[in-house]
Amino acid sequence: MTVLRVCYKSEIHFDEHYYLSTHLPLTASVMGPHGVTNVEIVRVTGTADGSASPYQVIFSAYFNSESSFQHAMQDPRMPEVLADIRKFYDGMPDVLVGEIVALPALSR
């Protein structure tokens, strides 16, 4: 399983209302048909050591496979999704792509 993470940096203007009401539906309409299995949006509220977080919001989209992810990124409407970022965020987010690695359950 492949995961796409889009990390929006702290201290940079981020219009959460636009992001939730307009950008995410646009993103879903483009990426959804390409094997997205789950999406999560995390509003970062802190760090374990109490220091300032480098990010304010982290978007994660999980894909069935690397090829599903690649198909989503090559969708003809992906430039529309990327261009929409400037309508709610005044910077360029960090974008990470990775593979989910199974871990044994944590014991108590």
C-alpha cells in the first residue's frame, strides 16, 4: 500500500474552510477513481516534547498500490488540484510518498 502525505507548514496562512469545503472535494474527484482506499486529515495540535510543530495540517491518502498512486498523479485534472493550493495556502507544502510497512501489534 502506498501513502501520499501533504504537509502544510506552520506559520503560513492556511484557509481551513476553503480547504475542507472546496479543495478536498476537488482532490477526491480526481484521486478517488484511482484506487484511494482511505483519506485522513490531521490538524496538528502539538509535539510529544512540547516544541512547536513544523506542520499545521497533514493530509494522507492511501492507495492500493504504487501504480494506483502514479495513475492518480498523471490524471489530466491533477494540474487543477495543484493550482488550487494557492487559493488556500500561501506556501508550498512538503509532499512525501511512502510504502506502508506492517508492524507487529504493540503489547501493553
